Amino acid sequence: MSFATTVIIGSGVTGLSSAYHLARKHFGKIILLDKGLVGDGSSSRAAGIITGLLWSKAGVLARKISLALFRDLSQELEGYQFHAVGCLNLFDPSSWPEREGLLPLYRECGAPFEVLTAAEMHRRWPAIRPRPAYVGLHDSLGGYSEPDEYIPALARKNREMGVDIRESQKVIDLVVCDGQVRGVRTEMGFLEADVVVCTVHSWTVKLLEGLHLRLPQKTFVHQRYITCPLAAPAAIPAINANPLGGYVRPAHGNRFLFGIESVDRAEYRVNSTDFDMSELNAPLELRDRIRERFMPFIPALEDAQWEGEKVGLISFSMDFDPIVGPVKQFPGLYVASAFHSGGFAYNPVMGLLLAELIVDGKTSVDISEWSPERSDPRAVDDYLGSSITQAQVARRRH
């Protein structure tokens, strides 16, 4: 297949990673299309946190590869460094039993972890003050990436490897002939391809409507905020703080980055492929909510000022697992979407798995349970026809 052409729609981190791994496999010509600029959607608005301690065997094994790849890319990509500060997953007494039941799975998969009491967490990271009843699940391999470093570094590497990245080239629809995807139609004309990979996140449902292909995916507004530089250093790991309804991690220049969920907000329906995430906004009171919830946990937040915010979308499937793999109904078409708030964390391994599917026809991790066609069509119609809030989806963070 050295003469094959692959078109990847979407130049966020999943699209960039897919192009990178296909190029490493020398799989013909690779064209990466985006209606805007590279990484200009949710990828640039991501927190970049990663933990390997997820909810299924496929997820844990995939994230284990992602964590290794982030470290490898730190050596390969100029201007990028994975921040291996660890990831602390925080639980209260009501939420801990469910996660505690997954500890045998982590042992089986070789995913390291520590269970910490509130006192142990405070001794290790004096800047945090967990409530006495809180339980910490520490992932020593976790950490975070700065999207502003990672995205341009990965894009540069793709170009060096011969990937044809075309910005400001919107895909209007996919072209099918004799039941097989043959390419895409853009505003600049038809582009023939042997393989089409759709990695457009919140635009996926709308883009695939032309094929009458309905994926059970919903999107929700999500916001993250960064503080001004703190008066004094405060060392913390990346923290998924479920009891506080959000997360926090260190950021460059002695800053903190916070994210907070808005469980009462209804889903956000992307009704046009022209949608741009700059159209989104978040209520101002969410900043006050962060301070109210997190200040007892991180006292250094008391005197911190807000420097900026970014608002994007997160996406969930009907069963809360990612939607990844070939679309059997349309040979040549592959989809990768619905990564909850963990698309950035998944991206290195998603690119690898998609490249394995396309080139080898099999993957190093069994992801058959993530198939785009796993759901009953009638259930999908009901799901897409309903209207829900974020409170009705699983709390799955990074």
C-alpha cells in the first residue's frame, strides 16, 4: 500500500497522531485536512492531563501505551516535554468503593498505583489539604502536557515526515462509490482517497449525516481557567478532583490550571460543520465556584488572580466509552471520537491503534468494544433524540 492515499479529517491531536503513526509505517500519501488551523478546536483548549487508571481493560492497556509514547515523544519532538508529576485521582467515601473495585484490574494490567489517606497526601504534597475522609489514588506514571507545546511540535514532526497538512480546507462531505468510501469533497473540489479517517470530535455527528451514519455521541461545554503566577511556589501533581467537580494541575510560570464541570448545563448540539469553538462561552460565576470549592483544598488559591480562560467541548458516547475503529458499512472509513474529557490523554495511542487497523488490520490492544457499530440503531436514535445535561453522563475525567 505504498501508493495508497489516506485523508485524515481534523488536525487536532488525534488527527495529528494518526498521521504521525501512518507516516512512521510509510503508508503512502497522507493528507491532513482542517477547516481552520492546526489544533484550533478542543485540542488547544485541553487540560492535557493523563492518568492510566481508567474503567475498562481496553482503556487501561491503551493508556499504558499512551503514557510510554508521551515519554518517547518528549525525546523526539523539539520543544515538547511531558511533565511527569504524577496524577492524583481524588475520591470521597461515596465514590471510592466503585473505583476500589477496579484495583484488581490495574494489578492485572500492570498499571502502578498507590492508595493514599488524606494525611499521606498532605505529607507528600504540603500545598494540598484534603478532607480527612478523602481517598487518593495516585498514578506515579501520570502527568500532563502543555497543548501549546505539544501541538506545534507534533505538527512540525508530521511535516518533516512528509505529511501534507492543509489548513483552512473544509470537508463538505464524504464520497461513496459502490458502497466504499472513495474520498472527500472539500470547498476546493474532490480529493480521492483509499482511506478516510474522521477525527473531528464534536463535528463528527454532523459531518457523517450525509452517509446516514448516526453515532451515539453528545457534546457538552467545558471550561478551564489559568491563574496569574502565584506569589510562592506550590508543588502539586495533576489532580482529578471528583468530589470538587473539577481538576487542577501545575502550569508554566508557577501558575495553576483549573477545570470545572457545569453539570446543570444542557448538552451543546453542533448543528453545522461551520461551527467554531470561539462561539462558546462560560458563565462568569464559574470562576467564583472554583475558588469556593478548591480554596480549602489548595489554600494558595486564596490570593491568586485569574489570567485567562478557554472554553471548548467534551464528548460522550451513549455507553461512555470511546468510538473508535472501522465503519464496516463503508469500507475505507475509520472513526475516532467520544473520548469524554480525555481525548488529549488518549491521542498518542489512538493514532497508533488507527494506524495498526489501517495498515495491519489488527491492533496491539483489543478495542473491539469501542466499535462504531456496537450500538443498536433504535437505541442510538432514541439517544440522539433525547436532550440531557452533563449530570446525566458518567463522571469520567482525563
